[in-house]
Amino acid sequence: MAPPSRLRRSVCALTAIATLVFAACSGPNGAAPVPTARRLIVFMTDFGTLDDAVAICKGVMLNIAPAADIIDITHHVTPYSISEGARLLARTAPYYPAGTVFVTVIDPGVGTARRSIVVKTKRGQFFVLPDNGLITPTADRDGVESARLIENPEWLLTGSSSSTFHGRDVYSPVGAHLARGEDWTRVGPIAPPLVRLELQKVVIDDSGIAGSVVALDGPFGNLVTNVGGDEFRKLGYRLGEPVRIRLGDKDLAVPFVATFGDVAPGKPLLFVDSRGLVSLAINQGNFAQANGITPPGGLFVFRK
């Protein structure tokens, strides 16, 4: 057994080492560590998944930020559809924490004079994308703290300068540098006013609401509209009542219900979906196919 004096010296040494380790890992005044690295990347493109483009972009990200977690929104945005990408981005962002880095590449202007930007919103999230209006709905809702141009060559993919694959050469490496916790102001100078996407708005008058069918809900063929549930309720309809609508040149009467099972299989329904928007569906069917509808398209909901 070691003498008591040697044991005391060993305990003191271990205590000193533990103190130094804690101090190195702690914040000011011995507080708990404050995480600085933003390790979550949320990725969306219109690249599809038939080839290697998405995998290449993820490889670029992980080479720079190997500890990053990469989550896909989708890579099947309708090609070139900035409005669809903007809608999906705005829908997804609220469910992620501050510090999340969103890399979004729907970029029909790739290789042209269009700018590449990083936007930090007032929710503390970062958006790496082309300046083509993709950020408009998110910025309008969450506010913009600042936006910067991507101009720092040290943040781009070394040895690669394609004019047609900025997802690999620009957006993926920049997103990874942010996810690694680097100072985002190093990406480039303050951006000039951002390009805005012209958003479709509803019009309400004495006869009803004029809106739009903006998308389909996945493979189910439900029609997603830009008519909010609160706006619809101003028309006076109650659950169970038929709602008169016009889709293009077709007039229909569809029951207003809470969920699909409130009507028989194969029957149509109008409901307020999980986004808070008016939607049209067929229980266990495909409303778009049954009615020959491809978004975008006009919608009118008549007042009761």
C-alpha cells in the first residue's frame, strides 16, 4: 500500500488535471460549455436521385465538416421551380433549431450573373442559396438579421470551378464551413437588397375568395392552395356543409370536413390541412387525377 503522503500527492495531481480540463471546456466563470459549432445541415435541391449529384454534394460537406448531420428535405422539387422550393423551405424551417444551416439549390440561373448568398434570419438560422427569391417567404415570416454575398474563395471547393455545378462548388462547401462553426461574416460582404419572389395572394370580396392551387401533396393528389383556413372560415361555412368552388372552368360542391375519414372512400372533401391551408382531396383517391388538374391553377371559393 502507498504511503499516505504519496496518495495525497496523487489525489492533488488528479484534482488539478480535472480542474484544468473543466476550465478548458467551460464558458466564462466556470459556466457550462457553450456550443459554437452548428452541425446540422438541411439540404434541398431539384437534382433528383437518379445520378450522383446529391451524393457528391454530401461528400463535399462531410470532407469539410465530418461531424455534420445532413438531413434531406427533398431532392425532387419540380425542376427550376423556385416558387415550389421557396414554399417547401418556408414550411420546413420552423421545425429546426437556431443555428441550423439550410443549403438549398434550385438554380435555373446557375453560371450567370445571379448572386450567391448566405442569409441569417432573426431566428438564428442560416440559408445558403442563390439570390433568386428562394428565401422570400421565409424572410417575410422570420425577418432577416443580415445577408452576405458568397465571395470568399477559401470557402469554395478547392480546385473546382464549374459554371454549371454550384451545388458542389459553392453551396455545399459554404454550408459545411458554417456547420463547422466558422465566423459566417467571413463568407463575403453585406449583400445588396435581395431578389424577391412575387408571391401569389388571395383576394377576398363579397362573392368569395379568389386564390390558387399551388401544389400537390406528395403522391396522394391532394390540392394544396394558398387560401388560409382563417380566411376560408370568414365565408361562413360550418363542418359538414357543402362548399361551392370553381377550379378553372369546372364548378363543384365539396363537403367541408375535418379529415379524410369523414367522407366515404372515393368521395371528395375540402379540409384545412396541417399547414393551415385549404386543401381538396378524395378519400383514398387522387383528386388531381380525377379532375385533370396540374398546378398552378386558379381557384375560387364562393361565399356561403
